[in-house]
Amino acid sequence: MSAFASVVRGVGGYLPEKVLTNDDLSRMVDTDDQWIVERTGIRKRHIAADGELTSDLATRAAEKALEAAGLEAADIDLIVLATATPDYTFPSTATIVQHKLGITHGAAFDVHAVCSGFVFALATADNFLVQGQFNRALVIGAETFSRILDWSDRGTCVLFGDGAGAIVLERQTAEEADGRGVLSSHLRSDGRYRELLYVDGGPSTTQTTGYLRMIGNQVFKHAVGKISESIREAAERAGIEVDSVDWFVPHQANQRILTAVADKLGLAPEKVVSTVADHGNTSAASVPLALSVAVEDGRVKPGDLVLLEAMGGGLTWGATLLRI
């Protein structure tokens, strides 16, 4: 057992003002509200305004997390930002957020694991803190997926939205933490499945941004099994039974996937935090956004055992257990 723990001090989320409903989409592509809801559970999603960047969303979420933590930006010495839609090819969006927050010390960098990005970023920050290299971290998931969607492809454009979520992690001694903090993480990837979910462009291949492409039924099949595997591994490492968790905060990809994973693990539906109907799939932002909603509305309370999970392009997948 480590002498230190990474404890959650604050959580925050941000959604762009513009809302795109299923009815709005039906005027853009051959689809309708019933078709979308039956297959995904999504009713609306938020879309970044013209000129509103991933770093802008990330900064707003970070500011809310800092406010919830009762801390100033200067108290942060590490930023790990998960995104698949950065402002630029380089520099990292994390350094842009660092600048926007007025932080001139410490380190900031991006993690790219698509929809699994926040879980990967959280595990990365946890390792840095527990090893004593940093004291307080902002872990952020932020996306503007609307910028990489083919709006003529009803199989993908109905699924995704824009948003950001953030948490503040603080290094504390095991005695100070008193059981709170990140308990375990389990991360996996397998590049054999790249063509199931990818963007068909990039600097080295096409010199263009490209558009998101997905074989949805195959992604669904892999999601349920691989996510369940990661969750069981994370629980085993923490010495905890899965059914003892207070809240399950999954990646908000599709309501059918959320329900199937919860059923496979024997988790009661009332323990599942679902925001997919209102937010759609916000990729790396979806887990911290859902967590921020559940914290703000009072469902997730200090001392609760929370299970996070996600799967994304790569394929990548993972799970984290933490006590709030």
C-alpha cells in the first residue's frame, strides 16, 4: 500500500450554450427522434460556437473544478488533458489551458486515448502524484467532436457532442486521505481494432483533419466485454467487490452499452449515472462531465465509492475505482 494517495478535491464541468436536438438533426440528415432514441438513448447534444475552442471548454471546466476545490490556479503544478480534438497539432492543448489559467510553473501535457482519454489521464496524474513528483493536478477531458463529424453520416453525427469536465487531484498522506482517493486503475489497448473507430485523416497520412468513421455494431460488441473485464480487474486490484460500489459513472457512449455493462456486472440501475440523453457522447469529456453532474446534484457524496470506465478508438479501454 502506498504511503500517499491522490484525493479528489473538486469536480467541474462545462457545456457550450448551443443545443442541437434530434429534431434539429432530422432537418440535416435522414433520421428522426425515435430512431436516435431507440438506438442510443440520446435526445440532444451541445455544440461549440464558432471560434470556441477545446481549450476554452477545458478552461471553463477547470475553473469550476478549482472553485469547487477552494483552490487557486496557482495551487496547481500539473495539468493532464485528455482530448482527441486539440486546438492545434502542437503545442498541446494542456499548455494552452495552463496559459489561460495564468499558471507559469509545473508541467502540462495532453493524453490521447480518445473516449478512454480521461481514465488514462487520471491514472497518469495519480502515478505522478503518488510518486511525489507533483502536489496538485488538474485532470481534464475536453472535446469539440463536432469539428470532426461527417454531418451527412447519420450513423455517427447523431452520437457526438462537445463539452469538458475536470477534477482537481491532491497528493495526501495515507493518514490524511483516510481511505479516500484513487484506489486502482486498469488500462488496456489493442491496435488490431483500429478500423472499428477512427478518423480518416491526419498530418502524416492525408495532411487533413479527416472525419470520424465507425463500425457501430462491432464497437458495441467489443465494448461490453472489454469494459467489464477492466472493471473486474480494477476491483480485484483494489480488493473490492464490484457490487459494493456506490456509483457507476461510465463513458456516455450509448444507453444500450451502459445498460448492458451494468447488467453484466450485476449493478443496480439506480447506481448508474447516465447523462447520455442530454449530452450525447462527448468522448474524453463524458466521464468527468457525468461525475460533475452527479456531484452537483448531490447524488455522489464524500466517502462514496465510485467506479469510472470508458472505451474508445484504438481500441483503448480502462476503469478506475476511487473513493470521493
